[in-house]
Amino acid sequence: MHESTPARRPRVIVIGASAAGLFAAAAFAPAADVTVVERDTLPAGPEARKGVPQAHHAHLLWGGGVLACEELLPGLLDEAVEQGARLVGVMGDMVSMAPNAVWFRRFRTPHRVLVCSLPLLHHVLRTHVLRAGAITLREGVTVKSLKGTAAAVTGVVLDTDGTEESLDADLVVDASGRGTRVTTWLARLGLPDVEERVVDAGVTYASRYYRALGTSAETGFPLVNVQANPERPPGRGGIIVPVEGGRWLVTLSGTRGGEPTSDPDDFLEFAHRLGDPVIGDLLKGAEPLGPVRISHSTANRRRYFEKLPDWPEGLVVVGDAVGSFNPVYGHGMAVAAKCAREIIAVLKSTGVRTPGIARRLQRAVAQPVGDAWDLAIGQDARYPGASDTELNAVERLLARYVDLCVRTGARNPRALHALLDVMSLEKRPTRLFSLDMLWPMLFGRKLPFQPTAPLTSAELDSTLR
């Protein structure tokens, strides 16, 4: 009598150890043998690396990402907090001016953001995902091309220090980010061009670390955020993010004609030229802890893979490779986590080898990408020269309506809750048309607009030496 041979587990190859790649690897790991291939050599600790251009700039993990992390990777957020991250209440622990120059009142809501440097968050995520040993990581490996045909992708061709290698897979997941070559690879397989839209407000980022003033590092100093106003181009914005190590990470941004520079003297002057000088005022006399870092990689880019009439078996594209956003909105990592949650939802009812699963997965991840995209371009497309395609009538109407939602939420806690459900990517944009928003907007009591940055006396005192 012959013993039956156990069926081989499906093999999944994930291209890129980005946040999107690590989240996707964790989502597939219970159902398949997962190999992550990464062209960089990854740092051992919370350090910036070349493949993450935003590593030197401010970043927030918004509520939708927080909730997805708690579901996908229990304990991850606790580990981040143990290493210096903070879970911050929105808007209670924030001082924020909206793009329409309205200060939000600091109403307490259940919404939270995770606050720390991006290298720390990536380090904690990478350590957590790879610790169990269920996922194989190969570093210093470049993907040259996809194997297969227009009908089915069957693996990848790798290049390791000039040595070519073929690697088979039941499913290839491209999580290689903004610089993905997947459209070129698809064209080589004979697939048609992928519809693409770019909205580029020409934003430049300049960031610098400072030593936290006074006792502010011990007292939970709030985030201070002055958002750019698209109605008054060039748009200039800035944010102070208190991060681990008793530091403030300060990021300033400006659109075409109003860009910050790497000049340290210009950095403080620029901070005073925002819609409100509060950031510049707080930085007076603060001790810088490094150089000013510049980034121009800020365009919003959406690739509509889900619209191709024919999609190959064996391929899924996730994260920034599908939709990348102006980092000022902080939505990239939350979208990556939510894409992984969509993957898990699909895998609950089907297997990795099931015919048609690649198209199902591609359509599923398009939803969280699309929701964040609509929010981003509603602001950035209003800047001169941002896009060859103007906002359509529906998009213009939605942008005006969102402004009304902001003006209402800034003065009414019920409306703010509904607004943050959407802005935090916790609920779909249709939430803005619920009674929780419409009633306060049309009939509800609204407090007067907050005239100045709502920092408390205790918070200001904590910045004194």
C-alpha cells in the first residue's frame, strides 16, 4: 500500500520588502509558502534606506491602518509603542489647520494615529512579520522580468550580482512601490497599456529633526499641522511630529513656485510663511539634530489594473505600485494594510491556485486605493499644472462638499467624527453623506471658528527651557 504524498503548498513570491510587501506576505503566509525578494540590503535597526525616499520625512499611520494592523498583526502596535511610538488621539492630541485655513477645535474622538519615524515603523513591521520564520526573505535580489504569458504569470526572473535565476510561483505579488516596472513587464508579455492618471502638484518636502523643546517630550506634546491651501497657490504647509528619542520631526512642503530648499536658514523662514506662523514660532531657538533633507517624489499616480479586459492568472499588484499618493496625506501605509485585509477576505473563500483569484484580488485591492485616491486628488488637482486632466464636474462638486464638511467638523464634534471616519480611511467616503454630517451641517449647533492655533497654556509652558 502506497502512502499518499502531501500536496505541495502554493508558492507566493512578493516583490519588495516595502510595507505593502510585508503586509501582503503576512496575509498570504497562512495559505502559502511566501518568499519576499528585495533589491536592497535591509538595515538591522530603525534606519532609513535608499529604497524608501520618504524615510526622512514625517509620516502618520492613520486610523484605518491602525485598525487593519490590529486585525492582521496583533501585538505590532504594542511593539512600536514599546520602542517609542505613540498612539495619538484625533483631534484631541492634535493642533491642525485644514486646507481651507480653518483651525479644528480639539474635540475628543475615538480615532487614533500611530506617531513615530518611518524607519522605526518599518523596522518594527519587518521584525514582527519575519520573526515567525514562515516567510523567506532574499535581499540584494533584483527582479528582471515576469515569467509566463499574457494569460498566466508563472514566476519571476531574478538577477543576483549578475547571476540570473528563474523562480516559479503560483502567484506573484508586485509590491515594488512607486518605481515599479510592472507595466513594462506586462507589455513584454503582450498585454495592452494600463490606464494611468497622474496628479502632480509639484510638491517639494524639506524635513529636519530637532531636539524636543523643554519638557515637551515627557508631557505628550501634540502634533502641530498647518495644511496647504489650494485656493491660494503656491500651497505651503508644515507639520511638527513628536517622535521617539525626544525629537521633533519637522516637515515643510510647498507646491510649484513655493518650494522649500535645503538651506537651514531658509527652513525657519519658510516655516513662518505658512498659513499660520505657529510652527516657525515653536522652532525659534530649537536645536537642530541634522541636515535638511529634500524630496520631490510626491506625485499622485493611479494605475487602473482592474480595468484591463484580460488579466493574467498568477499576478497581483498592491500598494504604491497601484496607487501612490502625495505623502502629506499619510495614506500610503494605511492603504497597504487595508489591501492586505482585502487579500485575507478573498482567501477565506478561495485558494491561491483557484482559477480567477488573481483578478478577484486585483479588484479587491482597488477599493482602498480608490478611496484614498479620491481624497488626495480632490485637493492636489486644484493646484495649477497639477494634471493634464481637469477635475470633472462630480470631482469638483465633491471637493466643494468636502470643504463644507471640514468647516462643519471643525466646529461640531458629531460632524468631526463622521469626517475623520473618512479622512482616517476607516469608512467609505459615502459616510460624509450620513445624518451625522448632514444634520450638523444644515441644522446643528456649531461653535464659533477657532481664531488661533489651539495650544494650551500647559503645552506652551512645556516648550520653555
